[in-house]
Amino acid sequence: MTQSAPRVGWYGLGSMGLGMSLNLQKYFQAKDLPPLRYSNRTISKGDALRDAGAVAEEEFGALVQGSDVIFTMISTDDVLKGLIDKAVALNISLEGKIFVDTSTIHPDTSEWAARHLMDHGATFIAAPVFGASPVAAAGKLIFAVAGPATAAERVRPLIMDVMGRSIIDMGEDVRKSSLLKISGNILVISFMEVIAEAQVFAEVAEIGTQQMEDFIGNMFGPVMQSYSRRITSGAYAPALDTAPGFAAALACKDMKHALSIADSCNTRLCTLETASTRLNNARQYAGENLDSSAIYGTARLEAGLSFWSANSRQGNESLT
């Protein structure tokens, strides 16, 4: 791998991956470095990257072959496993290549990826991120990085002040960064669960949801207030032609990981158990175009209110 200017590839252009990869391409362009190469299941999702000077690769194999560092931001563990299986099946040498996954995956998957790639001369870095899609677009994510120290140091300039504002060093055990990411999501989803309950209480007790939100902001700060705003703005059930900020299906996947790990450690995550049940019930009731904050819709139903609020979509129809 060229030490001065690694060739960098990117796979995964969802709401997070697109913003992250755009920041990476802008960095390369500003430094007069080779352009980012990208691929995706639906390649047209990278049109903004192409317009910014990045180079499209229709096939993941071509992306791997033409890159020294390959970033991934994908939706599920199975997608990552499939990509790594494709990479090792290529009739090319993977010696010296670094695979950096920024997704939320189970620690066992991180361990499998590291072992599988090491058997073929490549290195795996687990680098899950904290922050929603607007934070990704702003280049202000927090990265939890674990893997061999030399490789981690190699990718650090591609992260700091490019895609992220800080890096939490989790050492060489790739399981640790995945565990920290899942722990972070335990907090985020649990906060959302408690705020949803408080907002339903505010409505049925006639306190006022805006007054509750003002209190949350003044008492607990802008982050907690932003969680409340996802509820009161109706973003928990967005219009059918609008993608949710943190899709309910992905949140449920993350909760499933957390609950299984807790069970294996003989502990319980009671708030998360409630949140998981409510969010899965919301998906059954209202379909998949829901944000993780749709916990609130189920809590409303349980209190005798409509799942839908005045600001959310209404059933299978969007507000006009």
C-alpha cells in the first residue's frame, strides 16, 4: 500500500454513508489526492459523489482491487459478511489492504471479520460512529476505533477533521469498539423511551408537550431537547416519501444485539426491553417508514391516544 497517498474506496451510501463519503472526497480534492472510489447496491445513490469528483465502481470487487483502504457503512451484519466473503473470493491479493467498517455490528461479527481478513493478509478496523445523519454531513461524528495499531494510525488522517470531530481509542480488540457502540445505542434509545413516556404523560395530564420540551431543554440540554423534538415535530412517523432519521428497523436490530449480549452476561436492560417491544409493535401497526422515536406512537396507543399526532403522517397517508 502506498504510504504517502492510499487509494481509498467506499461502500454504502445510505443517509450516513453518503454524508461521510462526501466529506472524504472533499478532503481528497482539497489536498489534490486521488479521488474516492465508491460502490453501492444502487449506484445512482452516489450521483452527488460523482458530481464531487469521485469515481464510481459498479462492482464491489473492482472497488477492492483498486483501493488500499476500503470503508464500509452498511445496514446489517449479513451485508458486511457478504462483502468480506466477496473480497476474499477475488482472484487478487488482499495483502496490506485495510477494511474499515463504520457500521453498528455485533462484536462477534467484528471478530469474525478481523480473523477472516487476517487469514488473507488484510487488516480489519472496527470504527463505528456516534451521531445522526446531519452530524455525518457536518463531519462531526465520534469514531470508536479498534484494531491493529499501525493500521488504525494509517486511517486516522482520513477520519479526524474530515469525517469526525474525535476518535475514542478502543485498543486492538475489535470487539471493544462494537461493544461501545452498542452501549451508546442503549443510552440513546433508552433516553428516547423515557422522553416518549414523559411526553405522553404531559399530553394526558394536560401539562402541554411544548412546556415539557422546554423543560427538557432547560434542564438536560440541547441533545435531550432534540430527542423530544423528533417526537413533537411528528418526525417519529414521517411522510411516506421522506426517509426517517434513524430507521426503526435498524434500531430494532441494534437493540436485539444489545439484549442478546446482556443476556449472555446475565444482566437485564429493562428500559431497552420496553423500548424494543414498543418499537416492534409500532412497526407492526404503522409499517417500516418509521423513526426509532416511534416508540412514542405505541406509548400513545397504550394511553388511549391515536398512534398519530397532529404533526405526524396520518395512517398510510402523508399530511399535505
